[in-house]
Amino acid sequence: MVGACSAAGVPMVPQGGNTGLCGGATPDASGEAVIIALGRLNKVRGADPLNRTLTVEAGCTLASVQEAAAAAGCLFPLSLASEGSCQIGGNLATNAGGVHVLRYGTTRDLVLGLEAVLPDGSLWNGLRALRKDNTGYDLKQLFIGSEGTLGIITAASLKLFPLPVAQATAWINVADPAAALALLASAQSAFDARLTAFELVSEGALDLALRHIPGTRRPTAVSAWYVLCELAAGCGQATLDSDLEYWLGDAIAKGIAADAVLAQSSSQSRSLWHLRESLSEAQKIEGISVKHDISVPVSAIPDFLARADSALVQAFPGVRIIAFGHVGDGNLHYNVSRPDPARNAELIDRQGEVHRLVHDIVHGLDGSISAEHGIGQLKRDEIRRYKSSIELALMRAVKAALDPRGVMNPGKVV
């Protein structure tokens, strides 16, 4: 079918679980594009626990990939709030991030091989499950993060990891983002690879979750900022809990942290993570906002927040800023709205100005205007302001080489 569409010049739009946020899987309004849904391509082709690999088809949900890995006695560490409905092909096509990038890297770092249908309809089988393969260009990396503009990912060989024996979770009060970074540095020194997640949450973000998400409750006393920290290890639960408790006590004694609660059970840990994972939903319930998915060097997070907050308050007096994200890898979700949702229309009408203020500051700090959500059609024009002409030319050259007729997901990325 892909070959026939290509020969006829019919555009194609690959589509997975429809959980993307940048319009990468949405066709234009012309009605000419063929949507290629991958949901029925959902088989687990094989697991190799000794090689720690899992080969799955693109339509498998992320949750089902995690379950298949667990059935093989292993861990597939990619974890997103939408894991019950997002598909691994979409995760690959957007190079999804999530909460465990600090320890395991992005989706790009979790792939050993790919299978993909090229725009002319031919099938490239690159499903080699090798840690070392130095035989030329690493072609799979062209398709990961390409958002379906170079071909259709149909299967992948994924890296697996040892299944943790124990996990420990803590919710920690910190005075400001600089204190959160000091706490992160301390945690990395103390726990190294046992540190699997380190999330930053503002009081404004937490307040929305407490107001709008049933069953949530405040874990600690009110603070301006919070950190959600997770450890995982192959040691016993008691040892991990003891190590985390000792470290928290030392951090509080040194004034790096102000208060903390350590989850005493898996259900308490899930409750803490539920708070973090409900932040986006709570914002939707509260009302529309101008959203940003940015990354800067971890060390620049306090500077970014101070500069962006100041610029927005000056330009839009009374504006409300909701910030949270994966501080361990420098990725923040930085969203702007009015405290009174009825007043958001004026702000949305001027969202181009909001984006320009935020993205110019990000660019000045050598950051990225899309850390984990991709470009799609939403940010296609925006990246032209921030990527060099050489970089854009290279991207267009790759697109032209693989998709000379421009039929694969046109109007996206480049």
C-alpha cells in the first residue's frame, strides 16, 4: 500500500495512539492524506532475557511492552503518563522521554534495532539486537525522532534491564530550584545509578492537582517547590529505605531540604507518583494555557526560571506560571495562564508573544524549545528561528534523500 500511495503521490500520515501534543500524527485539512494506523501491528515477536532484548511491533502499547519485559524477568524503563494508550512506534518516532531519562536515557538510548517501511514501499530490516555494530551509519537513529517523515517504523529491538528488587520514593520540600539542584547533586553522589527519577514540582502545579484530581492529598507542609525522588536497586527493600532515610536526614540537617516524607508502601509510592502524573490533567480541568516543553542544561534551570518568570510578569502583569518537570535531565513543562480562566482568551490570542519570550530565553541558554514532545506541525515554523541554516539544510537533505516525493507525513518537522 505504501508503494502504491507513493507512486500515486498520495501523502501518508502514520498514526499510533494519538497521544502526541504537537500534531505530528494529524493530517492537514485537505482530505487527501491516507492515515496509516499501526494499532493492529501489536505482536511481541520475541524476548531474549540473556541478551536482555525484546522485539515488538510498533502498535504495541507502551504498557504492554513493559508487561512483556516483566514477563521475561526484565525491565523496560520508558515510563510516561500515557503509557496505557501510547504506542511504542509513536514513542520511537518522537524519541519520547518520560520520568526515567535521568537513569536510562530517552527512547533513542533504549533501541538496538529497527524495522521500517520506506516511502517507496520497500522494507528495511535493521532488527539486529547488538550492543556493538560498527559497520557504517547508524541508520535506525534517522527514524527515531523523525515523527514519521522518513518512513514508518513497524518493529523494534529494545534494550532491557534487570528488574529492580526494591524501590524507594520520597516527596521533599525545597526552598527554590537552586536548592533542588543542590539536592540532585547530593543524590547523584550518594546513589549514583540507583537514582532513577528526580522530578521538580512547583506549589502552583501541586495546588491545581489537589483542587481538581479526586483522592489526592498534600504529602508535606506547604512549600514553594517540591522534589519527587525515586531510587531503585537490586538490594533489599530495608537497605534501600534506610539509605534514603539517612540521606534525607542529612539533607535536612544541612538545610538543603526543609521537610520530606518517605513512602512506607507501594501504595503510598503510587500516591506520590499519582500527584506528579496528574499535573497535566489538572491543568486541562483548570482551563487552557500556553504550554512549553523546554530543556536547558541542568545547571541553568534556576536562571531560566528567574528570567522567564520576570519577563512574563513584566509583559503580562498578573500572569500565573505553572512549572514542573524532569529536573534531573533539564526538561521543564513551563505553562502560562491567568488565575481566572475566563481571562485566558486574551493571553491565548497573544501566545506567539509568550512563546517568543520563553523560547528566546531558552535559546540564549543553549537549550531546546522541544525537549520530549517533538516538532510536529505545531513548532515547525518556530524551529526555523532557533536552528542554524546549516542544521536545517542537513535535515532537508536527509528528507529529500529518503522521501524525494515528499509523501511521508508532509508538513511536519521540516
